[in-house]
Amino acid sequence: MFEQYRGLRKENYILAFGRLVTGLGSMIWPMMTLILSQKMGVSAKGVSILLAAAMVGMAPAIYFGGKISDKRDKKQTIVVLDLMSTASFVTCAFIPMSWITIGLLFLGSVCQNMENPAYNALTADLTVTEDRDRSFSLQYLCANLGLVMSPTLAGLLFRDHLWLSFLINGLSILCSALLIQFFVRDTAPSVETGAKAEYQREKKGESVLQVLKNNRLIILFILVLSGYFAVYQLGYVYLIPLDLAEMYGETGALIYGSVTSVNCVVVVRFTPVVTRLFGTRSEPSRITAGVSLCVLGFVLFAVFRRYIPMYYVSMIILTWGEVFALTADSPYLSRRIPSSHRGRLNGIVTVVRTVITSLSQLAIGWIYSGGGSEYAWIAIMAAGAATICASCILIIRDRIDYPNLYQD
């Protein structure tokens, strides 16, 4: 299964290893709900408002990061933003827990999100069309390989040594920045021709709005992907930790950390399998499968809410969906947009995803406070069903709008 990752450019392996190193220390954002609720005493509704506000605040910064990556050196954009993240997280390790700490944590997270458009655009630049699935799959695999133990360790440190999580998070990002700075040397875009590469030809004279007007199906793709991320974020990052904290108190952080580690183990085991067996299937069909499995996983968690073994079963199914969806989203966009606009369009995808998720976060927080966990889960399932319907439309329309990509 791992043989399929041979033959990529050296820079692809460095970027993937950078993801792995960052993943080794990623201990903060998965615990943010628990930090706000248990360390800062914020109510469930207050947590939803703060997380939504943070995500809305990220939106213009993320687009700015994508714009910079199209105009400037993508590698240096990544390195500078990594250094800013490092400074934020390391500072948090040496100051008392307060709202200043929370502000610095959000600042570090903003910088990490700002670099994502540059990371995706640089990966697409370095990879020919036929290798995109393997390249993005390898990065996703390495990121989760790094994450295998970090959530469980974060759960163990949460109660008495949270400051150490901040320090480890910052230093891991610093290591990633140094790897990219000193070992990624050749960033020249891959040159390719052929019918499948037609949609990627540069259009430097066009604005982003013109590109979207000429590729309207990209808008539907953005909405489908945003719907998936909103459902995933609200269920996995918001409702599950709140339910576990309500049922098990501070022990809920340890349970949540172990469940998250299961997520990472399954990703590491099944990403090569999905890439090998389903890599030739169209990206819209894989995204649809991913959303469907995600919803099924949440249904199992909600139904068997007080039966601990089912948390892990639902997480396995949810993670299968994650693998299907997240190994298809970046290749989909990179094959259908001009290479001159990759940074900005990746930024727009993240901005729309962030805004939709944050608005959904507010709605779910209001529903949770008024009707409890059960009504919040019902709302998430309904949103998931709507996203599945939209993704089915995407499957049909994509063959019509991008026929060259379906030629053998």
C-alpha cells in the first residue's frame, strides 16, 4: 500500500514530513472546547459564540494568506506564518491561564489556518495532475500519523500540565518551519500539457470573480465541502466533547483524547487503502461517500450516547468518511482551477467553509442551550442529509462541466 507514494518530487516528501512533525505536537485546537468550558468556566452557549467569533475573525486573514501566496513566494509565506504561530503558543506556556492566553491561542490558530492555502497551492504546483491524489493523500496521512498520540497526551496533560501542551505545540510548528526553510529548495511549478491539464492553464488577467463565473460548479463544490466541514466540526469538536464532559466530568477530556487518537490510527491505516482502491473514482463520488459515512458515525454516537464502546465504533465509521472526503477535496480543486489563482481560491474555500461553520456553531449553541444535546444532534443530522443531496448533484454536473477529466 505504501509503494504507491514512490516517485513524487523530493519537495512533496519534505512538505508531508512537515505535516507529520506539526501533527506530533497538535494538542490545542482539539481541546479548545474543553479549555474554554472547564478551565475558563464558559457556558456551552458561550463556547459556541467564542468559537464562531474566532472562525469569523479568521476568514479575512485566511483569504489574505491565499492572496499573498499567489503574489509572493509560497514557501516563505508558510515559514513566516509558522514562526508567528510558534511565538504565540510558546508564549502561552509561560504566562498564567487567562483571556490573554485564549487570545494568543486563537492568534496561533489563525496563522496556522492562513498558511493552508499556500500549502495546498504549493503542493499542487509541485505535482503533475496524475500525481495529485497520491501527493495530497501522503500529506493527509503524515499529518494524522503525527496526531496518533498527541490527543491522548493532551488529555493526560489537560488537568495539571496544560502549559506543557502549549509548549510542545509551538516547538513542533517551529521544527516544521525549519524543515521547509532548509530542505524545500526547488519550488518551480511542474509544467504539463494534455487535455486533463486544460482547466489549470494560467489566467493572470482575470480576477477571482471572473474565474468563479466561468467555473460556477466550483461554487457548488465549495458549498458541499463547507457543509461537510460544518457537520464534522459541530459534531466532533463541539458536541462530542460537551457530551463527554457532561457525562464524565474532567475524565471526559481523557476519553475524548483517546477517541481522537483512534481517529488518527484509523486515518493512518486506511488512507493508503482508500487511495489505492478508490483513487481512480471521481472526487465528487468520494466526497459523497465521505459525507454519508460521517453522518452515519454521528448517528451511532448520538443513539448510543452512554455506551462507551460505541464511541470508538462510531469514530471508526466517521473516520472512514473523513478519509474519503479529505483525500478528494484538494485534488478536486487543483484540477479544475487556473494555476495562477490556486492560493486565492483555496483561501476562498477556507473562508466560506469558516463562515458557514461559524454561523452553524452559533445556531447549534443556541439549540443546545435551549433544547439540549438531543435536539442539537437532530439539527446536525438534518444538515448532513442536505449536504449529501447537494453532493449527489455535484456528481452529475461535474461530468458535464469537466468532461476531459473523465477521459481514460
